[in-house]
Amino acid sequence: MQFPISSSPFTPRNNSISRVMLHVLYALLPVTAIHSYLFGYGLLIQLLLAVSTALVTESLCLLLRKRAIKPALYDLSAVLSAVLLALAIPSIAPWWVIVSGMVFAIGIGKQVYGGLGYNPFNPAMVGYVFLLISFPLQMSLWQESSNALSLSDSLAIIFANGSVLDGISGATLLDGVKTQLSTGLSLIDIKMLPVDERLNLIPFAYCVGGLWLLHKKIIQWQIPTALILGLCLPATLAYLIDSRQFSSPIFHLVSGATFCAAFFIATDPVTAATSNKGRWIYAGLIGCLIYIIRTWGGYPEGVAFAVLLANLAAPSIDIYTRSKIR
Amino acid sequence: MLLLCLVFSLFALLLGFAAKHLQVQGEPLTEQIDALLPQTQCGQCNFPGCRPYAQAIVEGRAEINQCPPGGDATIAALADLLGRERVTLNAEFGEQKAAAVAFIIEQDCIGCVKCIPPCPVDAILGASKQMHTVIAAECTGCELCIAPCPVDCIIMRPAHTKPSQWQWQR
Amino acid sequence: MAAITQLKHFSGGLTLAAHKQPSNILDSGIPNELIYPLLQRADCYAQPIVKTGDAVLKGQLIAHAGSALSTPIHAASSGVIKEIAAHLIAHPSGLTDLCIVISTDGLDTALEPEPCIDYQSESISDLRTKIQQAGIVGLGGAVFPTAKKLAAPQKIDTLIINAAECEPYISCDESLILAHAEQLIQGVLILQYITQAEQCIIALEESMPQAFQALQKATQKEAIQLIRVPEIYPTGGEKQLIQVLTGKKIPAQSLPAEQGMLCQNIGTAYAVYQAIILGVPLTERIITVTGKGIQHSQNIQAKIGTPIKHLIAECQGYTNDVQRLIMGGSMMGIALSSDEIAVTKATNCILALSSEELAAQTQEMPCIRCGDCANVCPVELLPQQLYWYGRSQQLEQCLDYRLLDCIECGCCDIVCPSQIPLVQLFRAIKGEHTIKQQQTAQADLAKIRYQNRQTRFANAEQEKKDKAAKRQAAIDKMKAAAAAKKANKPD
Amino acid sequence: MKHYLLLLLSTILVNNFVLVKFLGLCPFLGVSRRLDSALGMGLATTFVLTLASVSSYLLYQYLLVPFELEYLRTISFIVVIACVVQLTEILMHRFSPSLHRQLGLYLPLITTNCAVLGVALLNIQAAHGFVESIVFGIGTALGFSLVLLLFAALRERIDVADVPLPFQGASIGLITAGLMSMAFMGFIGLA
Amino acid sequence: MDKNIRTSFINGLWHNNQALVALLGLCPLLAVSNTVVNSLGLAIATTLTLVLSNGLIAYSRGFILAEIRLPLFVLMIAGIVTIIELMMNAWFYQLYKSLGIFIPLIVTNCAIIGRAEVFASKNPVLPSLLDGLVMGLGFSVALILLGALREVLSMGTLFSQAELLFGASAQHWQMNVFDDYSGVLLAALPPGAFIALGLLVALKNALDLLFSKK
């Protein structure tokens, strides 16, 4: 009897890219739920827009390259980028913001390099920074959490350009702190700013999702740990030196996108350093850069820039951290 | 203006001085190039052997893409060594083929010894009126022995056919 | 060295579904033909000493070891040499190679064995010679000549008997222990005597409680330590086992003997017992025939050289859904193109896999550098980097990332979410490396021969010139002499 | 001291010559194929830049200004730079022949590296003092080398990526540089 | 001769376009191409330099020592650029201001020294002048295209501030391509320049591929 021959091993594989991506998407569910609960339908509309734009862009690129479309769509990486970007931008931004950001993210951030696995930069962050730089106004208008919007209001704001209802938008806390600090107030005064306690649910939800991913071994513990350390060490140091001038490490931890970065963005394996030692350096670098940009930079939130800068350094980190043991 | 010229000429003097005193000896580049060539000594580059070709490259009489047995790998290595652009093999000189060794079909051989002198590495054994044979381990696959054979009894055979020489493919 | 109390871990590894069914050992009977490839391992061939038509007996030597790393071959049953010709052999290439084929006569007439009651009265080197002459090799799969391994120049203080059968499906060692515990312990003691090791450890997996009890019973009187190791693939790898037992990492390019340790497979110990005490050469071994492509899984005492189809028939044939025939386990075995191929000394398992046991044909996706492969790699490589550089033909970089240390265990391959056939790629790059080295060696040789030829030509040319010059000089001289004569003549 | 440190930081990161000011792009896109040649180029450029910055400053302040020959600055700077490059080449040939062979083609190109002339010109434009000129030169050079190195490592990776045909080569290099430049915009406002 | 001119035009504008193919002279190209008008200004200055330097070098090629030709070329180019700089300073002061150091930096435009070395130093004056013109035009086309692309993307306009180059009468030349356009600010910033040029190069490659298939 004749048989075909091939290389070992001969075992069914039970892992796939889509499984990994799906788990990450599951882990983002709590955040999505809480976000929608606090702010209304805006996020859901943005999610829909983002995902469909991402899939259409990806298909178009693959069509132009005459490549198989199905496997690339089914791997869910584009969907994940879309969800991350939708979560990152204000949910009351006009529709063309998320659409153009997504086209840029998938087109320039990913497909130009050959698609999944080859992109040196995190596509979601490429899209986000593109939006941040291109449309600073639209990207800085956040909605107050006190009144969740109805579906029709959300639709009106997103699609009927410009008719932003009064009183629903404001700056983020990080934005606020930055502006206030620049006007000469010290942190003590700023603490008096009214803050919706429920907002703390969002970092908490990111944390829950992240811990679940850790448990599922989809992500590795080194990157979140290193990132949080990289952010908190300088923050603690500065806080100890002058607590009037510098925010506390706890503040840095729970505000902005720290946990999102630690668990969902920096852990993107394609754009991270690849050895364990490299991961420590890579994520530590992100943490430090977040702190530096938040504290001294021109932008209130440094996560996206920090991630891109570390992406950019990842190949060098890989080269300089490879084990030389023979 | 005059002062400027003076300053400039001072620079020139300094440079001349430096150039003279820091001059280095030329390196044995020919050796380095020769080491990268496949040593088939096949003459497809239009030079009588690998070393003459290396010499020719050094002297600018030959391009780096004239070695079919070495193929793109050799061109890339030469390009890196010499800091030049990687180019494709010049088809005028032949195409890259799979490694092969010459084999004499013994019943056809008439023992004319015509194939023995062309062999650049003395890999053919034989005497007049005796059957000849190729030492497979020493044959470089240059094919120089094929043309002189009056009865066409020399053929090229793939170099690796035994399981012990087999390698995995991508 | 102190007794082992606490086990360590090697990095990476996987817990795999075992699929093991240890069983009583069925005797295979005598096949019509026995086929012996002359290729022993890597590039070592045995030298046949029989010719077509010769009659041979069971246990008779039919081929010498061709070199130090090769081993002699003995006939496993009586019969006539049918031919020495090219046959398919058990090799990943699927190529044919020279084999000795015996037509058996069914009588199984054996040579008179030379038993030995008291091995301790013999010298160690004599025992080693006997082992060499019995054609014993490492039966774990590496088929390294056992005598050669036992002749390590270093002082050995720990002998490790490897019974950690970590690969899925394989249960031949477990069955062997269950059947022949007493005898194989004798083999272990002989090995300990030969190596003069102070300490002897038998390591087996936690999943073999019955085998453990059998060994416990057999080793009651002996100073042999039984260790149960956790069931993590590839614990059975020599260097991984040493790391589990002692915590010592053996560097990739060095041998355990350099650390005073020696590893032998438990099957080898049994073969040593048979060779020394019973005086019979290695002609049979236990083979696990299993997989969902087989009607009835079974451990079989098979004659080496038996065509696989004979063993399959013993197991009541294939099922309808048989897709692949593997020699060895599912992780590191080699796929065979035909069941006409004969089993060898290295064959511990014949695996007939059904479609559900095989990887579904999936699309290979791009690497996402997730690092799962690095996490499971037992030798701490970065397969993702190796893949990256290997794919782009950067051989130097691959070597820098220690490609040659890869043991091809397959762990990275099966965890890869992108379904990349990593092991095959690494094997191919290693192959390219070997070919490159061969080419370099060949080029160096050719260069020297070419230079010699050039100098020879130059010398010949010079000689010719010298000769011509000499002749010219002689002619001139003669002419001058003649002229002088002429000039003198008138006088 | 703080002033110089800030100047240094701002020239390296915030106003990076390559990514923000578009100076020195030819060697940036040309040499950065391999990490080791990028390192060599970075070192050579650092040397040339620092020296050129200082010497052109001196030339300008003590020769051109007193004689009111400011309009000749372009010509005279070019001459100074050419000399410094020549010197570097000789030194490199002497001390690291292998590096010299790899960078052979690009070394003379430092002459036409606009970053070098750019530094000299910007020194005048920004009315930098002597120490400032040195710091500015060093900062520029470090920024250039840093970006060159990072880009080279990135490029080694992109070279083996499955880049669509029209984008292969210069195009993907430029787009990557663009994304790098985008990332570097995060430093805006730092100094 | 006509055919020669034709091929040299095609060569300069497409096959051997200094900016898009040879990637020479990118520094000023990227730096000033944020509006069409800036692009046009630099395009004119660069083309002028190319023509003049090519002519001068072709004229003087007979009596220049081979060993020191490069430094001399650079000196000549620097001289020409200085003259142009002074002229611009006199006549287009606003534009001169907005182009900044990129006018003197024309000296280090590799495209110019490249043409000098490759073409002008080996050919007579007239062909060299033509070569300079054609190569300059190729460079200019790329520059203006890039400028237009970035201006449209970032502000939705074309020819804004045309008065810098064409005098006061050009003040109303500004065209609004899109109305009520919120502008992709990125295109006006350095990253936009890199990416836009990258896309332009890719577009050219794609067209080449398309033509070669037909």
C-alpha cells in the first residue's frame, strides 16, 4: 500500500490566529458594555462603522493584490484593530473621522507592508495618531458621562455633521489636568475638579479582560507588568519629590488608556519585541514614554505615541537582546 | 578673498599631509573574491578559472554577474564584499544549474584520453586504450570534458541521489 | 553524586494526549522476506559479507560495520540471500538504497549461542567488543552504536536508563518492562559494570504505574534508583531528561559524558542482557503498532528486517480511513511512502494514522510573532526569529540564533497559531547549511587541485624550456666544437 | 547647563533632522539597509557633523563676518565640509578598512549630505554661540544616527516582509519614515 | 535629433525621474512641498541651477583635472546657487523667506551633482543644457504634484498665497477644491510629506507595472 509522505509532527493543531483574536475580542466585551452603559449608543455606532470600514479596506487591498480575501478576513485581526480604534476615539466624533482613521490604519499601517504579521506598527495606533494629528478638534471633544445619549441623538451627532448638542462634550481628565497645570494651578487645586466616579469602571473593565487573557495564556505577563512598572516607577519617584507638581502613580494608572495599552495594545505580538528580555525592555520603554509624554509633552495622552515609538524600536531591541549562548 | 584662499590652501596642505602619512597598503582583494567563487573552474565567465576571474573583477575587467555555477548567492556575496548593487546573473554566460557530476558510460568509452587534459581538477582517471572513470568526489561539474569526447560517452548526472546525501526541502 | 530527591524542569515542553495502550507482546512470526538496508545512520554504510544465493542461519553475521559509527547486521531468521539490491528504505527522502534481502525458509534455524553466566569475570573491553559484535545500537531511535557510546573517555559517575517514553502512541518500552523486568535489570547492571558508574537511575514517566511496580519488584536487591518524571513532552530526550533529573543543562554541542553522565535506553539494556548473558545478537525488538488506521493496536516482538505490511497483517490490517504510515511517534517519526519498507533497529513504533489524528489541511498564515513557539521550545530557541530569517534565506542569522541546536521535537510546530510547518523549514535550512558546507569543502578541494595542476603545468613548461635551453646549449657547444675543429683542420 | 541639555534633547528628538526637518535623507534612505553599515555611517556622520558645525561657525564668525563676506557662506561652508569629509575618509581608511569598503560609496556623499550644510546654515540662522553650535552639531548627529539605526533595524524586517510589488523599495521606505515621523511627533512640546 | 530629444524627455520625466526613481534631492522636495506655490518656487530655482551648472560644467570639462573634478563641481554649483539666492533675495523676498535654508541647500541636492558627474562632465554644452532642463522639469513635476497633493489634502485649496511668486495680481488665484473641508492636517506636517511621496512613488511603480504587462 502506498502513502503520501511529509514532515513530522503528525498531530492535529488546536491553535489558530482567529482563535487568538477572538479571545482578545471577548476580553474587550466588558469595556464595550460599560462604555455603552455610560455614554450611550455612540460607541456601538462607531464600532459598526469601524469594523465595516476595516473589512472593506482589507478586502479592497487584497483584491488589488489579487490575493485570497477570505483567510485574511477570517483571521479577525482587522476586526480587532477596528474595535481598538473605535474604543480609543470619542464616541461622538463625526463618521468620517473613524472611517478615514480606519482606512489609514488598515491601508498604510498594515496592508502596505503585506498584511498581518508584517506590519511594524500597531495599525490601531497608527490610525489613532493619524486622527489625533489630522483632526485635533474632533479628537478632543469627549462626551460627559453624566447623560448617556439615545440612539437617535447619537446618530444625529455622528452623521449629521456639526450639530453637536450643547453641554455634552468636555475634555478628558488627563486633558483637564494638563490644561490646568499649564495655567499655573497645582494638583491640589485640580483635584477639586468634579469627577464622575463611575468612570473608574472603564480601567477596571480593561483590567478584567486583560487578566482573563493572561489566564487564557493569550498574552504573556511580562509586557503588562513591564509597562506598568515602566510607568509607575518614574511616576512614584516624581510624586515623592514633588507631589504638588506631579500626579500620583495611581492617577497615572487608572487614567487614560494605561490598562488598555498594557493588556491590549502593547501585547500585540506582531509589533512587540519577541524575546522575553526584549519584551521587558519594549514594554518598560512604553511605560516610560507614556509618563514622559503625559508629563512634559504637548499631547495629554501619550499611549499611542509611546506604543508607536516602541514599535519603531522593537526590531533594534530584538537584535540587541538575542541570546548569545552557544 | 585672499585670506579665504589662504585658509583653503592650508586645508589642502593638511589633507595632502594626512593622505600621505596615513596611506594604507592595498588588501589582497583578489584572494577574498576568489574565496567566494565556487571553484568549479568551468570557464563560463570567459576566464580560464576562478582566480583569473577574481583578478579580472579586481581590475574592473569583469562584472560580478558572470558566474553561472555560483548564481545569485555568489553575486550577493560579491556585491556585499565590494559594496556594490546586487545584480542578476548575466544570461550571456549561462544559467545556474543543479549540482551535477560527470559520469562516463563505461561501455561506450574508447579510451582516447581526450577528456583528461581539459579537466581543471584532474578528476578523470584513465590511460590510452583503457576505460576512463570520473572521481565523483572531486568532479566540480564544469562540463569541460563533455565537448572533447569523440563518442559522447560522458554525461552529467545529478550530484546527490543517495538517501545519505538527501536534504529536506522547504 | 547525591541521590536525586527533587526533580527540576526543562523550559518549555508540552503535555500531549498519550494515546498509549501497553499490551502483552505478540510474537510476529516469520515473514517471507527480511530486508536489511546497508545504510545505518547519517552517512555510514555496513559492508555486506554474503552474496546472492548464500544460505544463512538466524543470528549469522551478514554485514560488517563499515566504520566506527556503523554497526554489524545479523540475519533474524534462517534462509537464503535473495539479492543485494536497491529497495525502498525507512528514510524521510522516500528514496531507495542498497539492501540485503533474505528469503526465509520458515525453519528459524539458529546459530549456537555463546551464553555467559558470569559477566563480571570478563574484562570491560571484552564486554564492549561483544556488544559491538552483537550489533547493538541505541534503541530509542538515534541508533548510535552502544559500544561506541560506552567507550566515552570521561569518568562516568551516573548511568541514566531512559524509560521515559514521552512520545504519544509509543508503549514498546512500557510493554518491555512489564514482560521482562528481571532480565532488563540484569542488562542495566551489565551497563553499570561497563561504565563503572557509582550511581544508576532508571527514569520513567508518572503515567506508567504498573511498569514502576514491576521495576520496583525487580530492583529490590539492587542499588538502582527509580525516578518517576512528569509527563511532559519531550522528557524522553536525553538532554531534557538529564535536566529534569539533575538540573544540569548540557550545552548543545557537547555530550552528557563530559558531565560524567551517560544515558541508555531501556530497550538497549535488554538487548545488552541478551547479547552478553544469552549470547544472541540484536535481531529482534519490540515495536508498537498502533493508530486509528489499524484494526487492532498491539505491541509486537518483531524480527528486524520484517516488512511493515507483515506486522500490519498481524494486527488484522488497516481500517478504511488510513491516511498516513509513520515510523516512530507522531511528533518526531518519519512518514513512509509504502508498507513494503522493512523495520529497522531504530523502529520503536509503526503508526497508521487516520484523518482525524492528522492535522487538517489548513492555510499557512503569516507569522504573528506571538512567541508561543519560544515558550514551548525545550532548548530555549526563538523559532519565530529562526522562521523569519530562514524564510528570507539568511543562513548566517539562523546559525546565530542557534538553529543547529534544534532537536526537531515538533513542539513549536503544533502550537503555532499560524499553522506554519516550522520543523520542516528548520530541517530544510539545516539541509541548506550542510549543502553549503559540503560545497565549501568541495570548492577548497577543487581550488587546491586546480592550483596543483597549474603549478604542474608551469613546472612542465619550465622543464621544457630548460630542456630546450640545454639542448640548444649542447647544439651550440657541438657547433662551436665543430667550428673549432673546422678551424683547426686546415692546420 | 539646562539650556544646553534642552537644546540637545530638542535637536535629537523633537526637531529631529531627518524626520522633522527633512535633512540628510539621501544617506538615510540609502545606507540604512543593514544595521552595521548604518552604525558606521552614523559614526562617520557624527564626527563630520560635529567638526563641520564648529569649523563653519569659526569660519563664519572670524573670517566672513569681519570681512563682510557673508554672501559667500554657502561656498565656504561647502569647502570646509569637503575637507572634513576627506579627513574622515582618510582616517577611516586607515583605521577600519572593512568599514571603509562598505561605506566607500557613501562617504564622499556626506559632502552632499544636506544635514551637514544644514547645520552650518541653521547655526547662523538661529544665531547660536560657540558652545551652542557644538551642542547643536552633536545633537543633530546623534538624532541622525539614532533614527538611522532604528530605521535600519526596521528595514531589515521590512525587507523580508510580503510587501506589495509597487511599494517595494523606496516607497515602503518613505512610508515607514513617515510613520516614524508620526511617532516622533509625540515628542512635540517636550523641550 | 528630434527623436533624441523625445527620448531624453521621456527619460527625464518618467523612466529616470530624479525624484521618483533615483530618489535624489529628496530633502528640499519633502520640506517645501506643503503648498503648490512653494513647490513652484523651489522647482524654478532648482531647474535653473541644474541648467546653469550642467552648462558650466560641460563647458569647462576640457580643462578640469579628473582627480579634483568633484570638489570643483561642488564649488561651481555653490557659486551658481549663491547667485540665484541673491537674485531671489532681491526679487521674491517673501518666497525666499518661506523657503528658508532650502535655497542654499540646493547645493547639496544630489540630483545636481549627480547629473554633473554622470552627464555634463562627459557631454558637450548643448546636450548638457537640454539634460539639465529635462531633469529639472522631471524634478519640478514631482515637486509640484506632491505640493498639490499635500495642499489639497491638508487645506482643500490650490495656489493659495500665489502672490508670493506671481505678484499682487495673483492674490485671488486660490482655488477651493472642496468646500467646508476640515482638512487632514497630517498632510501638511512632515509625516504627511513622507507618506505622500511614498504613495506617489508606489503609484508610479504601479503604472510602470501596468504598462509593462500590456
